[in-house]
Amino acid sequence: MSDIEKSYSPGLATDIEKPITNPGIEPHRIRMTDKSEKHARTAEKQIAVMFGVSVVGAIIAIWGFFAFPIVDGDLSATRNNSLWMGLGMALSMFGIGFGAVHWAKTLMPDNEVSEMRHQARSSDETRAQALEIVKLADGESGFSRRKLIRRSMYGALAFFPIPAIIIFGDLGPVVGDTLKHTMWKPGTRLTKDPTGIPIKASDVTIGSVFHVIPEGLSEMEEHKLEEKAKSAVLLVRVNPSDLNEDPAKADWSYQGIVAYSKICTHVGCPVALYEQHTHHLLCPCHQSTFDLANHCEVVFGPASRPLPQLPIAVDAEGYLIAQSDFLEPVGPSFWDIRK
Amino acid sequence: MRRRPWAAGLVVFLGLVLSGGGYAAATNVVQAETGSPAQVEEGRKLFLANCASCHGTNGEGAIGGPSLIGVGAASVDFQVGTGRMPGQGSGPQLRAKPVQFTQEQISAMAAYVASLAPGPAIPDEEYLRGDGDATHGGELFRINCAMCHNAVGAGGALTEGKFAPSLAGSTAKHTYEAMVTGPQNMPVFNDANLTPEDKKDIITYLKYIEDNDSVAGFELGSIGPVAEGLFTWIFGLGFIIAITVWLGAKSN
């Protein structure tokens, strides 16, 4: 029985009885530079050339600095300055590096040598000495003896990190309901980005696109970008017969003029690639596509909500105004968006 | 000296003529300048021979071609002047191709189409010289144009095979006409949205970036991080791998 078992070869599996033997160091191979003095001299010259190239690189960098001085207001001067200094310094560093490596590989001895690791464990004598020191320190400081000090110190160490945790509570103001409101109010005029010039309904011809900000935003001094990031609107006029409006929102548009939030409901990029004939609005970041003629429904891409519509009307002077704020949060969805 | 009664009349008349004429000269509105009857007639013949099969014998539109009533001279000058018309093929959008008519013939067809109904006119030379405010033009370009045409006009993709073409090499006149007419899927930017001065500034910006080299070395087509990243991955990493192989190889 045991004879039959032994007749099986263990194959590639490790045989515990016969562990892998140390293969030892690879046999040393003689290099051409070891064999002939001629080759060694060639290598020597090559290394010298590489170091020489490094010197040339340094000189190019110095030349670039003086030949292309940085002039205030002239951007192309900066470009040439950076280009030649960068190329010169790269050449200089690579020259030294390649030279040093080539030197080591061709001319320095290449015999492989192995050195045994020393024991990681300290000697018994050293260990006993260390233990002595700890015991002595414990006795002298009274760490084990004076319980009051020891325990109060534990308490101090436990309380010390708490302020660092509390400080996280100060990371910016509480969001509150700022995500659910924008600058738009009943009667806010629609104005052109960036000038803030109000827009007349008659100016918006069929096929036109206006990039719109609320009146007053262009004059804001504080939080201008935060407000713009929420209230940016795209205003488009389409042929009213092409518009398939939700009957409940029929009075949100004005003679084919519709206003939609420009902030993508996926991750908040500005959606503004409008195609006049397909009425598609494309987001350049992840290709979410909204059908503007069909209440900005998502027709393609990762967005999951239609773009919110801004209800608009026309005031007595013919300017476009908002009927109210957006009736749902603009931009990316979040946890309690429907609350 | 006694004033003559007709002198007052003359002053009023001169005042009216000067202010009215000055106003007419100062406002570059969409009213087409109509060509001479001979030019319109020449244009009508060219239209009947080259355009009428799709756009109808009176430009009223037919199967395959929209109505040209009211599209204006600017639209014809752009579409035919960039070779997009007469249209060829039926892909997602018509592309620019070699122009098939002389400028004289294009102007004649433009005059004919403009005579059908008023529409955007061919822009005045004063807005095309590129001597406006490039900074303001750049700001307007980034707000109104860059999302499709790229921040430096290198062009970009739209949906289902359509694309916004690169603006490199576009003439100032065609750029202006494209803004005012909105060819194919491009929206219209009328004079109430971007005033002629604004359009002049945008043209100035485009001319500036075309005339000035990229500040930061090779722009790799200015098409953004994908091209730049690919370049770095292939050439940067390739260089590092080559050096690593060399470092590890034994010298012979």
C-alpha cells in the first residue's frame, strides 16, 4: 500500500518532506568591460559624455533664464522662459542620473554578495537590564504606588482629545433650508448674464437662448457665486405648437418662452448645450439629456429628475419676471429633498 | 437782420433729415438691404437651378428643406458661403465643404432670399474687423458659446452624432452670421441678446486666441483633460517604464 502511494509524483505541489533548497546566488557573468580594456574605455567615454550633456543642460537653463526674461503682461515670454529652463534642467538632471547608473552598471564591480541577517532578539543580558530600568523608574516615580496620580492622569488623557472632536461641529454653518430656496422671488426680473440687463419678452425670438441671472445678482458683493450657482436659468423660446406642456403648469410659460434651471439634477454641472431643432438640452459632464419641449424630462444619461421649471410672466413694461421661486429644489438630489 | 420765414422751415427740414438719417445709419437692425432688381433676378435664377428642389420654387419650403421666407441674406451667405448648402448626404448634420459658388453668385442668391421677406442682413464691415474688447468678448463667449464650442472654440460633441464645429479658421463674417441666424441646431443670438458690439467683441476674442499661441506649451488641440491625460499616460508612463527596464537590465 505504502509502496503504491510513494509511486505518485508530488508534481508541482510542495512536498513538506523535501522543502525547496536555497538556489544560491546566480553564477557571476563576466561583462565586456571586464574582459577588454577597449570596452572599458568606451564605457568611460560614454559616461563622460552623459555628464557633459548634463553641463550643457545647465547652460541651456541659464541661457533660457536670460534670453527670455519674464515681462509683465507678456504671457508668451513666461512660456519660453519656463520651456527652456525646464528642458535645460531636465537634461541636466537626467545627464547626471544616466551617467551615474551607466557607470555603476558597466565599470563598478558587479559581484553579488549576500550578508546574513542578525538575530532580532536582544541578548538575555540586555533584556534583564531593560527590565531593571523599568522597575527602577516605576519605583522612583511612584507610578504603581501612587494610585491617585495614576488614575487622575488616565482621566486627563481621556478628556484631552474631546475638544478636537467637538471642533468638527464648527465645520461651516448648518445648511438649513438653503438648498431649497434661490434668489428668485415673485416679480424678480430675468436679466442677462453677466450684465444684469433686464430682458423683454419681445427680445426673445423663436430659437433664441438667453443665459439668465436674477435681477440684482450682478451687483451683489457677498455670496454672489453661491447665489448664481443656485439661480442660473436658461431661457428659450420655442414655437408654442412644439411645446408639450403639463396642463397644470400651462401658465408657467409665456407664448412659448420657457425658463428652466441651468443646474443639472445629476451632479450640478451647468446644462446649457441647447439644440434648436430637437429641443434637447445636453449636460456636457455626463451626457444627461433633457427634452425641453417635454417639461425637461430626462431622455438620456444619469440624471434622474427633470430640470426644475421657473414660472415666468411679463410685467406691465413688457419685461420677463418670475412668478415665484422654483417650486422644487434645484441641482443634485439629496437625502431629504422631498421633505 | 430780419429772419426770412422760409429759413425756419429750412432749419426744421435739415434737422429732420439729419436726425432721421443719422438714426437710420446708427442702427444696424435686421432690415435687409435689398439688392438691385438685376441682382435679385440673377439670384432667383440661381435659386431655381440649385435650391428650389428642396426649398420650393418660391422658397416656401418642400419635402427635405425648410422654408426660407424671412431667414434673411445672412443665412444664405453663411450656409452657401461655408459650403454647407447645397446640402449633401443625410447624416445627423450638414458639414462645411468646398464652396460651390462665387461670392458674387452667393450675394445674388442672398439678395433674392432677402427680397422674399425681411430677415437678418449681412453684417457691416465695422463689426468684423476684430478691433473690439477681447476681454469682454471672452466673458460673453464663455457664458454663451463655450459650452458647445469649447472655451477656445475647438468645438465639441452634441447628441446623436451632431457636433458643434471648431471655430478655427471661420471668417468673422460667417461667425457673425451664425450668431444672428442660428444655423442647424445652433440657437439664435439676436441683437437684443448679444448686441452688434457684443458680437464684435466675441469676434475680437476669437481672433485674439487664433493669433496668439497657447501660453502653456503644446495645447494638444485644446480639447481638454482627456487628450492631455492620454498624452501623459502614454508618453510620461512610457518613459518611466523604459527607464525602469533599463535600470533593471544587466550590462553586457
